[in-house]
Amino acid sequence: MKRRVINLIVVTAAITLSQRPAQGQIPLPVGQYSITGQGSFTTCVNPNTLKQEACGTAGELIVPEITVRTGVNILDQQGNFCVSAVDVTTPNIPPLYPILMPPIVTADSHVAGKVLDYDPSTGSGDSTFTTYRGGTCTGATFNSAGATVVSSGDSHFVVTANRGRYDAIVTQITTPANSIAGFSYSVTGLSQQ
């Protein structure tokens, strides 16, 4: 009996040590994070309908927008993530157009993605993502039933504070209409555990 207890202690210690990151390594974030995002986009729209259209279309209206986001991101050990968020976008229609547009609130914004690469020695990596209007997150898995694709792209991120925080910037983004002319967007995630 004494030998079994000692074996159990040794096995438990070995498992615990194998789950710890190597000295100087920063593990990939796992769990639930509160997020805030903010940035600006330059969007191409049809001046008559204000619907997004491909940049470079004759007669397009270029609209600068500011977007802020708050929500929850859940990340799993395989590098999958799913964000449930609320976005507020404020278009800034150029003064030559007598159009007043109030802020656009999107209460059912979701972002599903996957970490493409991660270097634990620097705590930095890259991910790919797709943003949706509608759908649901179940943990780090996205259910796309009833969802519409809003955009997709890539981001670069850095993990700090022993996985307690990450900061990310969008490095590439496109919409189904190819309507993004320019962007600058960043996100910060703080562990809720």
C-alpha cells in the first residue's frame, strides 16, 4: 500500500511538472478573456445606397469609420478561439454629402479563429479570423447557424503577464464586397480567471 501511494505521488508530480512551461517560456493563452478593441477603417460605399461596394468602383464614396468593441474571448488548448462582442461603429460621412448617419450598434458580433503559429520563447504569434453578425459561441467553437460573414483577416499578437493579458493588431482584413480601403485596429484581452 505504501509503495502505491509513493508511486501515485511520483506520477502526480511528473504530470504536474510536464504541464508547466519550460523556464523562460510563455504559454499560449487558454481560458476566458475580457476584450476591448478599437480602431479605424476606411470603407468604400455606394453614395446613393450607402451599401458597401468594392473599392475602386466609379463614383464610390470613401467613408472613414471608428469602431470600438467589448466582449468575451474563449481560447482552447488547440489555439481555437471564439469572441462574443458588441461593436459600435461611427461613420464620418464627408461634408459634401448631406447625410447624417448615427452610430451603428451591432449587439451580435462574433469572431471565430485559429492560432496559426506561436513562439513561446517570445510569447508572440499569428492567427486568422472571420467576423460574423449572428451565430453563437459555445466555448471556443463557433456555430454559424444564422450568421453572416462580415470580414476575415489575420492578426499578430503578443502574450504578457503569465498569460494574463494579450495584445493584438489586425495585419490584414477584407470584406465579402472588398470594401476596406485602409484600417488600423487593435485588441487587448485580460484573463477573467
